[in-house]
Amino acid sequence: MLEPMKRTEILYSAMKDFTDARIAARAEYFAKMKPIETAKGSKYYNDARKEAEKARRATVDEARAKAADTVDVMIASMRKANSVRAMAAPTEEQLRILQALKMREKVTLNELDAAANAMCGNGAGLAVVEEIAQNSGVAHPNYNALATAGLSIAEGERVINNLLEACKRVLNGTGATRAAELNRLRQADIHNEHINPDDLPQEPPYESVSDFYARNISTPYDIFSQAVDN
């Protein structure tokens, strides 16, 4: 049975679909224009370019609207997941571990550490481990502190905000690379130059989930995922 997709994976998939559609539409536009490049400046060329650009924009606009809807839903869901991390109930497996620990007459530091690690940052579960540790009299680290290991709630919110802004830049084509591409195209029009699309500045397609997040947020993906995919 397939595992359900994580929030971070769903958002990545939507953004990859958009960028792939934009890259394909761009390639199709230049494929239409290349055969008539020698007619550049004529009414025929200008009319053909308007039609090709209209088709490109329609494709990109449709892909953008679809991706934007998914981004809005996933960002809202990430905010909620991040904000309730400290209140999330332990999973069934975590409850079994806690119950087994409670039943032991004596516990060791290794057992406490293993149980704390199994809580995966769950605040409620770690509070129980801390209580057991205190009752056992075993010298131990502050297990409650592990509830905020990785990203704090506030840090998680900041990264989510940064991710949203990054997605908007990609969707709206307002990033530095896109601006450079548009400027080069304008200069080519002014000077009536032939443009080789392969020479234009362009962002490479996203290769993976980790690649997408590495290029759009400064926090390591695995740490961010722990905060918003619970």
C-alpha cells in the first residue's frame, strides 16, 4: 500500500508541474518562431508571434492557477501542523513504548534515551518520558527540551512564510533569472537580433523534493519536514 504524500511533497509536486509546464510552453513558443525568424519585423512575423505568445501565456496561466491553489492549501495546512506540534497526541506505537516503559520497575538511561528518540519530538510523549525519568531517579537530560529540537514553532512559521514568498516569485516569474531572461528578449527586439533560446538565462527544472526546498528555503529539508509533515 502506498504511503500518503506529505504536505511538502504535495507542494513540491504542484510547483514542479508548473515549472515543467512553463518550460514546455517556452520551448513550444520558440519552436513556432524559429522557422519564420527570417521574417522578423514583418507584419506576418509580428502576428505569428502574438498568436504564439497568446498560446504560451494561456498554458502558463492555467498551470499557474492550478499550482497556486495547491500552494495556498498546503501552506495553510503547514501552518496548522507547525502550530499544533506541541499539542499533538502520541501515535499508537509511541503509546505502546510509553506503556512498556511505565511497566518496568527500573529503567536505564539507554532505555529512556531510546524512548525519547522514539517520540520524534512529540511534546506530549516526551513529557511522559521526562516524568518516568524523574520518578526513576536516573540522571538524564531534559527530555522536554527535545520537543523543540530542530525548528521552534516561531522558526517554523518564518520558514513557511519564506517558502510562500519563494513560491510566489516562481509562479509570478519575478525572480532574478526570469527578469534577466525578459531583459535579454527585450534587447533582442530592440536590436532585431536572432535569439537562441538555449542561450537565454533560465532556471533548471526541479530534480527532487530536496532540490526544490534547497533552492527555495535556507532550512534543511528534513528539519523543515519534521515541523510541517507531522
